[in-house]
Amino acid sequence: MKTGLTLRRQSTVGLVALMGGLAIAACTPAGIQSSSSAGDAMGNRAAPTQDSLPATAPALEAVSPPDAQKQAMPSAAMVVPQLVKTASLSITVDSVERSLERVSAIARQNQGEIVNLQDQAPGAQSPEGVGTYSSGDRHTAVVQLRVPQTRLEASLAELRKLGAVQQQSITAEDVSTQLVDFQARLKNLRNTEAMLLKIMNRSGDMADVLRVAQEVSNVRNLIEQIDAQVNDLKNRVAYSTISVNLQEAIATVPPERSLETQMQETWEQATNSVGKFTVALMKLGLWLLVYSPYWLALMIAAVAIKRQLRQGAIATATAAPDFPAGAGGVEEESSHQGTTPP
């Protein structure tokens, strides 16, 4: 009885490992080809010869090898090209504002939508709130819209009517091979998932059930990832992207500012400058306050040294004899003595 349970557990673990290997191999094209070639080799090894076939199987002999190859071989002509198309236009228009409204209307008419818009008008407000009025700037805009691929040509024809086309381009990328590869991986992974579920239903030991459940979770994660990539490719094939660069033919002249606007801007600049200067003074005060112990120590040391030097000078001046005065007195006394009559 123990031997039977051990064999059953070993077979279950072996099947789980085999299914995990198949799931990993299904994630790469090389794995798909190797598994199919291995299956063909096993089929060829297990296939009996014509001599060993029973006489009651005439139906197998009726199928010729070329017919069997035609039935098993997928037709390459059945694969429809899946193209991801993108287009770009550079157009010079009379008014960017009216052209933007027209682009939005074209997107709605062709069952599309605008996904990105960058409008750069002259005289736009700067981050500090002060307008930049440059007479040489032109009003430009970049619009990105998505339309169904079946409506791409009609949308481009309507967009060309906005003005003078300066540049246009259309690119197409065939992703049919990627889609076929992803679909083959999904098919193999789903087959692996079904086999793992059958093994999990037959397993009786809790450890084996948990191990199989982990493999099922890994396979399902791979299925979800590849399924998301397939949906993304299909969405890119179904909808084409058009980038439109609009530019006005004549530079826009900004309107003259009123005196009230100029005074308001000057007041804002002055208050902003005062605020910055006040903040700078407060920062300087904080720096001085933090370093005040060092400044006080230096000042005390300087005062002490100065006082000591002054006291030393006074002491030196007091202790020194008056040699010039004494010498003069001696000379006078000697001179008086020399003039005394005998």
C-alpha cells in the first residue's frame, strides 16, 4: 500500500514538472517548435510499418502522404497582413484657432478622438505671471488624434484642406507575425492549463495539490500577459495615429497693453522683489545668529589682546628713566661748578 502511494506521488510530481517545462517552453517560439518536433519524433517512433498493419484497415492506406501534408500544413496565404499605420502632416494655416476647431470636428466625423494637444500662442503667460510679448513669434500647435484605420485616408484628405501642406508622411508596420506567434503561445498555455487542472483534480496529497496549483497560477499569469500584448497590438491595428503640426503663415502681433496693466505688472514685480530681499535678510540674520558664538569669541579675544598690549605699553613708558633730562642737569651743574671763582 505504501509502495502504491509512493509511486502515485512520484508520478504526480513528474507530471507537474513536465507541465511546468511545457509552460515555460510555450513562452518562446523555439519552445513551440521543439515541442512539435519532439511530438513528431515520438509519433514516428510509435508508428507501425505497413507490414504490421492489419488487413482490416484499408482506410489508412487510402490517404496518400501528399494529401496528409496538405491537410496538416497551414496555408500561408490565409494570413491577412495586420498593419499599424501612422501619419504626420505639417500645415501652414491662416488661423491656428480656427484650424484646431476644424481638426476636432474632423476627428468626431471620422469616429476618432484627440489624444494630445500642445498649443503655443505668442504672448502666453510666463511661470512668474508676466506676459512674453514677442512680435516675431508665430502661433503654433501640435495635435495628435486617433481614427479607425478604415477612415485614415478620408481623415487625411480633410486635414489637407486646412492650408498649405509643407510635409506629410505615412508609415506602416506589419505585426501579423507577432500576432500569430502570440496566438500560438496562448493556445499552448491554455492546453497546459487544462492538463494541470486535470492533474490537480486527480491528486490526493495536499503537497501535490499545492504544487500543481502554483504551476496553474504561473501559467495563468503568462496567459494574461500575452493576452494583454495581443489586445494592444489589435488596438494599434484597428486605430491609426495622425500627428498634425499647425503653424500660422503670418506672425501674430500682440495687442498693446493698457496703462493699468503695465502699472499692475510693475507693482507685482516690485512687491516680488521686496519679498525676495526680505527673505534674503532673514536668512542672513539666521546665519549670523547660528555663528554668533564664534563671532563673540573672536571679539572677546581681540579686545583682550588689545587691552594687554595697551597695559604693556603704559608699563614700559612708566619704568623707563628720563636720560636726556638727567644728563642735561649734570652738565649744567658741572658748568656752574666750573665757573665758580676760586
